[in-house]
Amino acid sequence: MISVCGPNEASERELDAAFNVGRLIAEAGHAVVCGGRGGVMEAVAAGAKSAHGVTIGILPGYDPSEANSSIDYPVPTGLGHARNAIVAASGRAVIAIGGGFGTLSEIGLALKMGKRVVHIGSWDLEPERLARFEGDGAVYISAKSPEEAVRLALDGPT
Amino acid sequence: MISVCGPNEASERELDAAFNVGRLIAEAGHAVVCGGRGGVMEAVAAGAKSAHGVTIGILPGYDPSEANSSIDYPVPTGLGHARNAIVAASGRAVIAIGGGFGTLSEIGLALKMGKRVVHIGSWDLEPERLARFEGDGAVYISAKSPEEAVRLALDGPT
Amino acid sequence: MISVCGPNEASERELDAAFNVGRLIAEAGHAVVCGGRGGVMEAVAAGAKSAHGVTIGILPGYDPSEANSSIDYPVPTGLGHARNAIVAASGRAVIAIGGGFGTLSEIGLALKMGKRVVHIGSWDLEPERLARFEGDGAVYISAKSPEEAVRLALDGPT
Amino acid sequence: MISVCGPNEASERELDAAFNVGRLIAEAGHAVVCGGRGGVMEAVAAGAKSAHGVTIGILPGYDPSEANSSIDYPVPTGLGHARNAIVAASGRAVIAIGGGFGTLSEIGLALKMGKRVVHIGSWDLEPERLARFEGDGAVYISAKSPEEAVRLALDGPT
């Protein structure tokens, strides 16, 4: 499974990237995990479904109908923002697309958990500080396209 | 999705019931959510797979390989015992099979969330106290067989 | 710290017991941890404050003002029902007073964590099943009075 | 309560800043909430105790003895990295000192929750992206000294 994160409110360009990231993950035979709601989360799930992939949505509330219509398996955690830690933990790698503070927290949590995080147009983090803390699997990489992002996410250790 | 809970260490009879519960949920076209580990959780997932169902395991730790081999989608939450709340929240109904204190907590959490809980040989709860708190969807019912348990679980509101 | 759990809606007798449990815990020099809201949680906190004790409330939401007015330190977790696991984990022992499904889940979680749980008029659990799972610190004991409850809670291993 | 976050492994300068931040929060009459462990978390708690303040440690595991010796009230959550969400949620403002990926996640979570985050030598975040998402209480401010950090943290809405 590959986790994808990004905001509820996203630009056309981000939504387009998310759709293609979802499609490519599904075509590579992996399931998509995301926060299950709108914006980037909806686009990545729709992309995965367009390639007959499987989608899991880790929801902040208790109502499974909060999930967007492309989520196969909604997991209504009721954990509020703490559900971001589960999104980060669920993928063997994380792809971040655009995004604000929720996405920033998922990037931090995933890196703390020693995961590879690939981003398309998400937060630029200070190179020197990153270099001090990266290692043991934790690496933060910028990708220029959905193709590069998915390739870099799958390149990492299984 | 239907949640199934029960202990890591279970009797032959409980494992048998769990396998059949898993099989029947899958045959009815639903996914099984469970705690993802051994005992009842492994048997119910194996039963679901025997009928080509889908299985999701909500794990207490961060390592997806802690999931039993019949789990399609492991969700490694890292939440420890608090993951029981997510198992309880994920199904539209919960089936409890046998079980000790972890299962007791999942029964309590699911009832608190207003869910229908059907059990096969799990905790007998005081009828008068139950009656005082049941309602708004929360009901605790004993079933004599896997068939009855799955029928009662699916009978509830969607 | 000693955790105390019980429902938002409680009888006069339960509220009275809770107040005295809080007072006695404080007099013994311990802090009270509870769910921070009304009913038993409010009464136990008020009792602790009457004896100049310290009270910590583990809240389900994000708003610290949800805490009752006797809570010194509200911890707004935002975790919903999963916050019950933190209430159970925070005390070296747990005292349950009356209570419905939320309290049942806290009893189950605390016993699963290997804690001593003393109750005053809470769920009667099946003696044979209890005996099978008790051990390693996990024990479920009925107390007849606040004095007995606090004594039994403090008697356990530190 | 004011939350303070920062890494287990910190420089002398960061530890010194943390001690003074803790001292100043206590002198202003507030409690300190932190992750309860070593490094910045230990220094801020020691600083608060030096001024007779109160310290609460939100621990990732179940063992209260994991808390550093300046923590008055350890809250052993068992939630792993998801406990960062509770650290972020517990303070009316958050002060970040130095820090790696865990601190980054707490910054993201606190900003997502609409909190004021003041940092001393923590992550520099892109000004344009910040400006797009700040608002509704969420603001990320750099402070040059412990005095300035505590003043800015307390300046915000109560």
C-alpha cells in the first residue's frame, strides 16, 4: 500500500497530479491509502479506481459516509487530526501532493516513522536540517511528475 | 464492512465459529474488519478468504507484517490498545467471538458508538444494566451459531 | 495517579460515591485522572478538589472548556471514544463507579493493560471468564464503599 | 497550559533555551505540556520545576516511568507517534525549540488545529505557503529568545 496525502482544497494542477498518481499506483498493482475526504484525497482515489485499483480512506470522524465516492474501504477512526498518524503509518511510502498544515504533519510523521516521502509541489523543507535527520529509511524527495513520484515511492525498500 | 473481534488465544470451537463467520460475511458480499492478528482474528480472515472476501486488519503496532497471512489490507496504526476503538468503529455491526478483556473493551466501545453487537460465546452482560443503556442502535445480542450471528449482524440498519 | 471512570448521567448515590472516592484519593496524596466531563467525572473531581487534590481530565474533543470546573489540567485529545484507552492507561489502578458502555470499555481496556480495577456498583462480570483472564496485575474487584474502593486501589503494586 | 516540543537529542543551546522557556512559562503562572521524555522535553520540564511550575508529559508508551524526572503528571498514552497530536492539542499555544521530524509533525498538527506556534530555531517554513494557510488563529512565528517566545505565545487569544 502507498499513502497519498494532500489537502481538501487543491488547485486543478494538484488534482490532476493526484489523479495520475492514483492511476499509476493502481497500475503498479498497489492499493492507495489516503485521508478519504475531498480534494487531493478524492482525486487520487478516483485515479486509482480508473485503473481498477483498491482505495482505503482513513477518516477523522465516525461516519463512513464522509468518505468520497471512490473509497472502497472507509475506516472511520473518530481520532480527529490524530488520524494523520495512521495515514502516514499505513503506506510503505508516502506521496504528498500540494498541501497545507495537515499535509505538513503527515510528512513529519511519516519521516519520523522512517518512511520515504516523495512530494509533488508540497512543502520545501530546509536542506541542511533535512540532511541532519534523514536516514534509516527516512528521506524527503521532490518529484517533477506523477510518473517520477510513483517510481521514486516504489523504488524504496519493500 | 462488518467488524469481528475475539482473542489471540482461542479454543477450537471459537476458531471454527470464527472461520464460518468470516466465510458467511464474505458470501454476503461484505468485507471483514478485525484486529489483524492471531486466534479468532486469523480464523475469521481465513474464512473470509475461503469465500473470496476482502479482509482488513487494524494492527496495534507499526509493522504490517504483524498481520496474519489472510489479511489483504493491514492498517498498522501504532496506537496500541486504542486501536480497539477503530476496530469497533469500522464495522456497521460488530460480531464478538469468545474473548477476554480486549474483546470486552471492543464490545463496550461498539455499544457506546451505538452499534449492534452480536456475540457467540462472549461475555454475558447483566440484562438489567444492558437494558438501561441499550437504544439508538446499541444492542447486545447472543447468537447460537455463525449463521445466526451473521444474519443478526446484517439485519440491523445499514 | 488513580483513574476514575463512570458515566455522564449518574444517580445521586453514584455521584455521592464518586465525590468521596475523589476526596479519599486526594487525601492519600494522589492525583485523580478521569474523562473530564459531567456526572461521575465531575463528582470525583469535585471531591478531589475538596481535599486540595489535583485533577486531570482526558477529554474526547479539542475544546478544553468542555472540562468540568473541577479539572485542573484538561487534556483535550480530540480522539473521541479512543480517549477511553488513555483514561485507562493513566492510572496505576482504575476505580469504576456505576456506568454504562463507556465505563465497560474502560474496564476492559484497563484489565487488558494489566491494571487492577475496583468497582462500586459497576458491571458484574462473569466470575469464571474473569478468572480465566485475570493475572499479571489484572484483577476486577467489587468494593462496597468509597473507603474500601480507594484502599483496594492503592493496595496494588505501585 | 502551553505546549513545548523539541527533540530527544538537542544541542546545548537548545537545551538552554528550553530550560528558560519552561522557567518563564511557570513564572507566568502556566503549566507546561510536553512529550515527557529527554532532550528539550526534559530541559523545559526542569526549567518549569525550577520556578515551581507544573509539568505534564504526554508519553508515547504505557510506562509512566519513561517520563523524565521533572514531569509531575505523566500521561502514558500508548499511542506511539499519534501522541504528538495530543501534545499539539493540549496547549493554548505551542513553542517549538529546535527539532527534527517529530517536532515538524507537532508544528503541522498545531497549525492545522488553529494554534499559534512560536519557534526558536526550529524549521523554517516557506513564507508564501505559510501565508496561504495561516489564519483562524494559526500562525507560525520565529522568536529570537526564550523571553520573546513566551511573550509571543502568551500574547495570543486565551
